[in-house]
Amino acid sequence: MAEKKNIFERIWDFFASLKLAIVLLLLLAVTSIIGTIIEQNVEPAKNIQLLTKIFGVKAAPTLYNIFVRLGFMDMYHSWWYTSLLTLFALNLTICSLERLPKTWRLIKRPITPLPENAMENMPLKREVRVKTSLSIAKDEILNALRKARYNVFEASDDSGVQLYTQKGNYTRLGVYIVHCSILLILGGAIIGARFGFDGFLNLPEGGASSYAYTRSGDPVPLGFTIKCNWYDTRYYPGTDTPQEFQSELVIFENGREVLKKRIEVNSPLKYKGFTFYQSSYGMIPDAEGEFILRVTNNRGEEKVLYLHLGDTFDIPGTGIKGRIVDFSPALGRDPSTGELITYADTMVNPAVAIQFNIEGDAHGAESGFKGWILRRYPETGLLPGGHKVEFIDYWGVEYTGLQVSKDPGVWIIYLASIVMGLGLYVAFFMSHKKIWVRLVTEGSGGGNSVRILIAGSTSKNRLALERQIEHILERATETINQRQSQKK
Amino acid sequence: MDSATFFSISTLLYFVAMATYIAYVAIRKTGVALAATTVTIAGFVLQTIAFLLRWVDSYNLWVSANPSTTLIESILRGAPLRNLYESLVFFVWCIVLIYLIIEFRYKTRTLGAFVMPVAALALAFIDVSGMSKEVQPLIPALQSNWLLFHVLLSFIGYAAFGVSFAAAVAYLVMVTESRNEKAYIFWSIMVGILLIVLIAMGIDYLSMSASPKGNFIRNYFLRSTFKSPSDTVAILSWIISIAFIVFLWRYGIGLKRVLASFSITKNMLEEIEYKSIAIGFPLFSIGGLIMGAIWANSAWGSYWSWDPKEVWSLITWLLYAGYLHARFVAGWRGKKVAVLALIGFVGVVFTYLGVNLFLSGLHAYGGL
Ligand code: HEM
């Protein structure tokens, strides 16, 4: 009578089952779809709209409530999805633990000679006959095997000699390495969720902060101060396609500057566990900024000016005076009327309007002219007479949007990635191979021919072993034939 | 000649190759088989030239905007893998390459009748969906080496999965004995749906007003068939589609007789189906999931944010992991795992196209 299993053993068996693994893999795959259709963590209206579209006005509110109960609006953090992941981790651990001792025995088991009839029954085998003595045949097979880096053992009985060898025993561990890396990733993710921080910080140009903010708006102290010197969007020449979003950030500790970096989208600033990513930007409402202009006269003397709307300036040594009269963040022409318009409210194509006058000119303002100088088109600042006004920036009106995160688990994730890469390589591209070779003298009397029977088995990729065995045989028979002909 | 011209010719050649492989399967003349291979190789060579020329174009575009970057970085940034169009083209290139390798290694041309349609359909999809073919400047989020390797390896992985899909369909055609078998019903419905969606998109494309092709999916997708404002047309579309699937189901079995008379064996198909997944899975794990996560971490500040593209990659990964375990650990064989291979490829198609076309998310990358 079969022994009755206790509750612990039954639970263990449940988690060690491979059926459960396949069911869980497919279940996770299917349920994950929900969260890609229902938009996660957005205001209710969006998803109610979606439900109305699919199920009609009547059913939508009820369905929405049911879905909220089921956690579908933040489903990857819902109790049931996390439970599935926990089950998955348990299954993976126990299933691997259950199998590991068996695999370990397979790895450690020394290879033994096979009886001839067992070799005959192997699916992968080859047979050749060579005209030579047993010892020469054995030598050459041995050489060929060693060239293929096999560590060969030898046994002989009254009917012949057997060579047997195996390699790649440890590649059987590849799958366990992969499984281990999956657990590591789950562990790293838990650590990140527990001890990490994911927030944001909007800094105006020139502004500084010692706090970052969580998604719900709570301040979290950084332990240092971060300042934004400037924010800038660069565009591809002649287009409004952004080429780079960038900010210059400075870190201060105890009032001293300790680090300065220009960040870009793929190049964040890291300091004391926090990472600051360029994630958005925008205009500060109603901000009064500072115009930064560089004026150069035709002798090449230049000067950088910091001005406000309405300020006047002069170009040194020329008698030309300018006054800032207008600003547009995005100056363009209306395609139908041809008039100048502002076509966007962010600084896509910033332009400053300047009223120029010549000093001492009796006609005053009437003799001057007003011109728009566009930052992205420096040629708009060329004045008659070879003088030049460049619009460098309208500073202090934009803010940079920083994503601030701290993830102490990310190193585990990276480590796990490397482990998984290695594990996958071993699991898919390496194998545990065994080869047996039996050599028997044939023919009458002392015999002048040897029958070589070679058989192999492998944990995967039989084709590759087949090719290797053929190669070994070829190499051995070739050298045997050479030696034979030399002897003659 | 410029890149686009070479590419058009190669597209044409791939269609001819597809037809020739199918003709070969139907009439079994060695001359036809040789022609099919020759045309495929010619198409492949031309596509390679088109790909390299396009690389040169986008390299120049990058350098003109960023004169100060190093040579290597400029070459990497110039890689023509920056939008959906370019990635589809690369996918086709990979799948044809993998197919040619298989043809030479296994010395069989029958599989061409299954693989080349996958390549040709992908190319047809490009034209039908009206996606932008411009050489576009690289937006900031895409300026990362991780992203480049991520895309490169993912697409080789996808192509390998595509080959396994073709082999699995061929396998199912070969081994199912009757129309009432579940596996037979499954493959005929799936292939039927794939073809119907493509044909429907073709009709959308033809009936689309000439000018704004930009927002094809939102404005035109299935609007001239299933989602037509006229109920008659919509109902008719459903009826025709169902009739088409029934037709495929009724006469698909004829393919079996055709295949049976070839040198290709079901073991060979099963092996190709598995081997492609065994190559695709590690590539997709490392290139798709891991490098994608590293890139996301460097660009967005989070290696995993459950956005639809990420989740669908995970789904695909889980499906193929399910396949591998079913086959190697649970010991499933034959039809059961071939069906899993088909389901896995549905995951691929959705990860690759469905998410970009239908679901919103962080991934600005690859929009039409
Ligand atoms: C998505 C998650 C998983 C991945 C990517 C994965 C990966 C792999 C791979 C690549 C193999 C080797 C297949 C081959 O021989 O080619 C394998 C084998 C195996 N897997 Fe998983 N696995 C996953 C989840 C699981 C889970 C949850 C279990 C737990 C039940 C499990 C149990 C096993 C077992 C028992 C083997 C066979 C080991 C042996 O006997 O050599 N796997 N796995």
C-alpha cells in the first residue's frame, strides 16, 4: 500500500509540479494582457470611456466598478497578480530544488564502458573498418578524441578495447542558472519597490531645491541641493524636430558646488544614490526672463548683454542703439496670409524683436528699423555694415522636468541580467556529451583489420554531436591510412 | 540608383520568389526550384545594398546635425533601425537570411513556400499601412547604443520566431489527418485571420483618399470593411471572411498531399521549428528584454514600467518559455507544441505591430 503523504509533502509536490509551471506561465501571459488594454493608473474617465465604447453606456459603470474591485486599474500591483508572481517564484524554486539532486548525480556520475549490444542500440552510432593493427587504431582514435578535448578512459576485455569519455557535465546546470537569475530579478524588483524612490522635480532656470517630490506630491529630502543653470531644447537644423533636450545641473553640498553636469535624455546625472533624468520641460507661466544677446561690431569686438524687455543697448563703437520691444517663443509665418505669428507656446523657434536707431540721427525713431532676430537662424542678426547681434537665450522662462529615482535594487537586476545571459548561453548552446568507442580486431589469425564502433549521446543538439563524431572518425581513419601507407 | 529603388526591386523579387516557391511545391520541377532560390538570393543582395545605402543616408543626416560626434558613434547612430518601417525591412532581411541558411543546410526548398510568404506579407504590410518611409532624424530618446543593440537582436529573434512559425504551419499541414482535428482547425483559422486582416488593410489602402496617409490606423483601419459606416458592407465583410476561413479549412487539407510528395520530412520541420525557437529565445531574452530594460533605465529612469510594449514582450517571452518547458521538460511532442509555436508567434506579431498600432504607451518609438 502506498504510504499516505502528509500535508507538507503534498504542498511540496504541488509546487514541484511542472504542469503547474506551464499553467502559471500561460496564466501570467494571458492575464497580463488586461493591463495593456485598460490604461493603468489614469483618471477614471479615460477607462470608462473605453468601456463604454466596447460594452455600451449601460454596462460601463457597473463593469468599471467590478474592474476596480479586481484591481484592473493598477493590475500589476494588485493582490492577485502579485500572488500569481509569488506562486511562480515558489514553483520555480521548488521545482528546481526537486530536480537539482538528480541533475547533480548525472553530472557527477563517472562514465562507464558500455556493452557492445547497448552500443548497437544507441540512436547515434557509426561503424568503420580500417586495415591496421588494434594498437595503431586505438592510438589514433585517442589522438582525435583528445584533439576534440575529451578526457578519455580505457577498458579492455578479451574481445577488444573500449575507449569512453564525456565532457560538458556541468552544462546541465545552465537551466538552473537561468532559473536563479529569474528569482534574482524578482528579488531586485522587490528591493527596488520597497526601498527605492520614484518621483519628480521641476526646476525653473536658475532655481534650486533640496527636495524631490513623490507622485502624490509629498516632499522627500535629498540630502543635498540641486540647481538648474539652464534648460534648452536643440532642434535639427531647419526643422522643428527635437534633436536633444538638455539641462545643466549643479549639485551643492553645504553651500559648495560639488558636481556640474549637462544632462540629456540618455545621459542622466547620478549623485548619492539618486538619479536625475531629463524627462520633460515647459514654460513657467507669466515669467519675466532675461534676454542674453551677444553683439559684435565689424572690427570683431564683442560683448555679451543681459537685458529685459524694454531695455536699450548699443553696439560698441558704432553709434547703433537697440531696444528690445517684443518676444515670441515660436515665430513663424501664417501659411495663408503670410503674416508673422506665434505658432506654439513653448520655445520652438524663439525670436526677439529689436528696434534699431542710429545715434545722432535727427530723424529719430522713424529712420530706424525693427527686426526679428531668431535664435535658430543666426543670419537674421546680421546688420548692414557687418555688425552682428546674436540671440543666445531668453533665460529664466523655462523649467526642466526631472524624473528623480533611487533604486537600490537595480544592481541586482543588472547582475541577474548577466547571469541570465550566461545561463541561457550554457542552456541552449552547450551540451553534455558522451562518447564510447569499441575497437575489435577482425579477420583470421592475428587479424589485419579493426572494426571501430563509435556511439554517442548528448543532452541536446544531437546533430552537432553527430557531426563531431564523424569528424573524429574521419581524422582518425585518415591518419591511420597515412601510417599504413608509410609502413609499406 | 538610390536606396528606395533597390528596395522596390528587391520587394518585387521577393514576391516573385514567393510565387516561384509555391509554384515549385505545386509542380515540382527542379528548374523552378533553382529559379526560386536564384530570385531570392538576388532580392536579398539588392535589399542588402538598399539597407547599406540607407545607412549611408542616415549617417550623413546624423553627421550634418552632429558634426562633433566620433566616427563610430555616428555610424551607430546612423543605423537604419529608427522607426517601424526600417525595423520591418530589417525583419524581412533577417528572415530571408535565416531561410537561405536553412535551405543550404537542410537542402530542401519546400519550406520556402511557407517562409517567403511571411517575408512578402511583412513587405505588403509596409505598403498597405502607408507608414512613413522617410529617413527621419533620430529623436533624443533613441540616441542610445543600448537601443540599437536592443532593436538589432530583437529583430533577429523575431525573424527566428517567424521561421519557426512557418515550420510549425508546414508541420501541422503535414501531420494532421482530418479536417476535424483541433490542430488542423487551429492553423486554418489562424492563417485565415492573418490573411483576412491583411487583405482588409489592402482594401482600406486602395479606398483611402490620396492625401493624408499619416494616421492610417486611426482613420482608415478596417473602415472600408468590418467597420464600414454602411451596415451592408460590414455584414458582408464578416460573411466573406467566414466563408474564406471555411474555404481554407475545407481545401487546406489538399496542401498535405502536395507536401507529402516532397523530400521534406515532418521530423525536419519539427527540428526547424524547435531550433529557430532555441536561437530566437536567448536572443530575444538578452536583446529584447534585458537590453530593452537597460535602455529604458538610462532613458526613462526605470527599467520596467509595465507599459504595453514591455508587457507584450514579457507575454511573448512567457509563451516561448512555456513552449520550451512543454517540449523539453514535460516531453510534449508534435502537434501540441506546434500549436504553442503558433501562439507564441501571435505574441510576436502583437508585441511588434499590435502595440504600436493599437495601444498607447511610453514607446514613442515606432509609431506610424
Ligand atoms: C519564464 C520563466 C522560465 C524560464 C525562462 C525558464 C527557462 C528554462 C530553460 C531555458 C530550460 C531549459 C530547456 C531546454 O532543455 O532547452 C528550463 C528547464 C527547466 N525548467 Fe524552466 N524556466 C522558467 C520557469 C520555470 C518554472 C516556473 C519552473 C518550475 C516548475 C521551471 C522548471 C524547469 C525545469 C524542471 C527544467 C528542466 C531542468 C532539467 O531537468 O534539466 N522553469 N527552464
